[in-house]
Amino acid sequence: MHPHIWYPFTQAKTSPQPFKVISASGIWLELEDKRKIMDCISSWWVNIHGHSHPKIAEAIYNQAQKLEQVIFAGFTHEPAEQLAEKLVKKLPQGLNRVFFSDNGSTAVEVGLKMAYQYWVNKNQQRQKFIAFEGAYHGDTFGAMSVGSRSIFSQVFSNMLFEVDFSPYPETYINDSDVEEKEKKVLTILKEKLEKNPQEYAGVIIEPLVQGAGGMRMCRPEFIRKLRKLVNQFDTLLIFDEVMTGFGRTGDWFACIKSQVTPDIICLSKGITGGFLPLSVTICSEKIYDTFYSDDPIKTLYHGHSYTANPLGCAAGLASLELMVENQPKFSSMEAKHLQHFEILRGNSKVEKLRVTGTIAAMDIVNQQESGYLNKVGLVIREKALEKGLLLRPLGNVLYIMAPYCITDGELSKVYQGIDEILKVI
């Protein structure tokens, strides 16, 4: 380990030395020892177009020569305005107020603050949120609070605000119980909302796919029923699309694939194609209007030094152009995953095969308890690197979330490598 660096999600005493990357292009990382590794997870899900894409690099270079940074309170600039306009056009009608910040966890914090203060500004004290078991929304305190209680937040449990959790109707291929699971979850939610209709500021969910919680997937049908239920009880629906946004579910956004308009949506990760930190929280005019006031206390007092950084916005604009070009790729990847699943069907070490858009996942069966601390993930990670693959299982959950530039031959190589690993673990 480097003597001056504290690495994320890493127990320095027991973890192996990190691999030093000297360059990257497309799906490939080049290490210091000249090995090339295929990035099968888009480097924590951000490099949607692949590494070092020249179009985004050029956009950042051009912008840096004109305006690299300016305070975004009392000032504005063209890249932020253009990015906001283009995002609003791609989202469902009604989501039209864009608040900039700089990472996914913060986008969620802003969404929670918007929802909570919305009711305060309407002279209603709604103190709670409903979230889902298995959720992960980030590592800041609000985001941890609405995330499932786990090893990530355990140390801070006494400092987290109270949240009501509902089961998540996770499903997989050939799941015969999915409709019954969805019905049960909706019944639980309805009971909570009926019992205390004036208590909840909002319901927050990772639509279609829970990311760090284990790539747990649900159906668009459930998301549509959830929207109707939330409407019925006059509260707010927040979509955390930090991971699912920008093509990951096979459409531009999970809300579009589900044909649902949330009240608030949180976006980050792929927004700049993996080049620079940036996020947005976008809400409806209904919410924005409660903050539009002569009363200063109704202001959303939130901001960051690098809010709407012009370089990040320029990268975001270039990434959106690439999204248009790459739409055939991310919209067709689900079918390709399903085709490659054939090599894994019948393998006793694999269960709950599932896919949503560009995201494919499976549970690895072993004798250890399922979850993030299941050590089979470390074994797979090491053996994958030996085969030139960057895979980072979530405990016993193995997933693929490659950049959209992956070729059919490269995707075949990934599945071939997984099949070979499963035979020796």
C-alpha cells in the first residue's frame, strides 16, 4: 500500500497490494507490469463509453481553455444550462428543475432534503421516509440512513435517522413467485401508508436494480404499481438512478423503461462518461414552487464549491452525444447477456440468473452465508485477474456491467472466463 493513501472499502492490514494502472483505452486497462485487464464493471459503473474516449477528452480540453470553474451562486454558464436542458428533454415530462452537485451520495442527500423541506414549506411536519431492504444509496449520513442496515453503516447506526423499510420484490429468470412477492410488498407498503398517511415525506427506491445491495432486480410492473400507491397517499416518490441511469437498464433511464415519472430523480456515475465527478438531482415544478418564495427560510440552503463545474458539464454534454450514438449498443446488450447465459444454465454453482439491460448478475452457491462478506467473491476476483478480467463480486453475487464499447468477442471472452473460474472454485 502507498504510505500516504487511504483506499476506499479496503482493510489495509489484510488486503493485497493494489494494482497500479498506467493507462486505459476502451474496455482495457494497462497495468504497470504491462498486463492488460478487461474492465468488466466500468470501474465502479461510471465509464459507460469506455476509458479515455477522445470525444469527451476533447470537450474537456476545449472547455478548460475558456472557463474551468466559477461560483454557481449568483453566476451561471453555458455548459450547465445546456446540460440541464438536454437532461430535461430526455427525462419524463414534468421533471424540469435541475440541481447540480458532485457525486451520487450527495445527489441522494439533496433529494432527501428537497422532499423533507417540501413538506416543511407547505407547513406539514413529515418526519419519515420509506426505503427498501437491501438498498444502498451512498455513504453520507442521509444516504446511509435510507440504505439497508449493513456492514457499510453498522458503525454509525446510532447516528442514523429512523426509516421504515419494506421488503424488495427481487426476482430472476424463471421466478414463478414474482407476482406474489410484489403483491406482498405492496400490501406492506399500503398498510404503512394507511396507518400514518401524514408521517412520510417520501418513498425512495433504486428502480429496477439495487446496485451495491447485490444487483437485486425487480420488474417494471412493480415500479408502476408503486407509483400508483404513492400517488394514492399523496407523498413523494424518489428514484435513485445513480447507477441505473444513462442506459444501464437498456433504456436511457429506468424511469423511462418503467414508464413512470418520479417526483425526484438522482443521477450521477455515468453522467460524464466516467471522466469527472458530477451529479444532478432533478425534481418536478410542484416541488420547486414550494421553495419559490419571499421568505428566506424556504430557500434550499445547499451547495458545493464545485457545483456545476464547467469541465464536468462539458464532459456531460459530450457523454450525452455518445449516448445517442451508443443507444443501439446498450439497448441490445440484454439479449446478448441472455444468449451467453446458456453456457451457465444447469451449473450447480450458479443460481438466480438475472439481467436488466446491460447488467447481468448471478448468485454463486457455496457453503458460506450469502452476503457482502462471503469470501468466494475474493477468490473470483483473484482468478479473474489471472485471466485478464476485472470482476469485483459483491460477496457471492457475481455481476457484469461492461462499457457499451465492449465487442461481441470481448463479451464472449468474459463469459468464457467466468465459466472457467466456476469450474475451479
